[in-house]
Amino acid sequence: MTRSNAREIAVHFIYELSFGNRDAKELLDCQLTPQRFAELEEELPLYAQFPNEKQEKYIRELVEGVFSHGPELDEYIGRYAVGWSFARIPRMAAAIMRTAMYEVLYMPDIPNAAAINEAVEIAKHYEPAEVVSFLNGILGSFVRAEFADTPQKPEKASGQDGENLT
């Protein structure tokens, strides 16, 4: 499983949290099981492989981190979503942006450009082109404004984040 796949699974769980029925730990304990992945695989090939220990740790860190920093991340989204109220942003787009912003703010091993690129690629699977462009614009503005005076995290040679988490 690549980091990209693990990230997309985390986004699914973060999206599910937006419905407010449970906290991150409770959701992860229910969803991050081999049995649940086998059920989900029938609908989505993304769940064909259950994460190994390192991949599971990454998914848990993202989901729990986004959950615990939700108000802060939503404030950033609201600040950079010029002309849009947060309520108008589709839930999946918000989950994707929260994930990318969390990676930028709290996961120094992930280059900012990779976090944004991965968010855009995930959004292409779930949102129309105009929402993907909107999401890309918000994330780009966020990184440029919030990190203008700090050195950027080092970029990976490819600019992609298809790293294997094995």
C-alpha cells in the first residue's frame, strides 16, 4: 500500500467523522479492521489490501490529528475560502483540505507540495473540476500565506507522494 492509498483511506474516515456520530478513536477501532476492509473492498478496490503496522499508524495519526485539530483546520479553510461560507463547501472537499492542511502543519516529513498535489488527486475522484480548482486554490493560498517567512520542507525528487509505507 502506498502513502497515497493510506491517505485516501484516512480521508474517507475523516469524511465519515464530519457526520458527528463518533470520535476518531471509536471510528478507527470500528473501521480499521481486516473484516471491515473485506466488506469495503466489495465496493472500493482501495480497501483490497489491509494496512501493515506502519501504514495503520499513518492512517491513525492523520485521522486522530485532523479530529483533534478540526476547529483550527476549519478556521484556516474559512479564512482562505474567499467568497464561500464553510457550510457551502462539500464535506468530502473539506475532509480532503483538512487532511492536507494537517500534513502541512503537523507532519514535517511530508513536503507541502506533495500534500497539496495528493489532495488535488484525491479530490479528482470525488468532486467536479470546479471544486478541485477551488480546493487547489485554497491550499495554495494557505501555504503561501502561512509559510511565506519560513523555509519550505524539502521536496521529494518526483514531487509525488507515492512512497511505499512498507
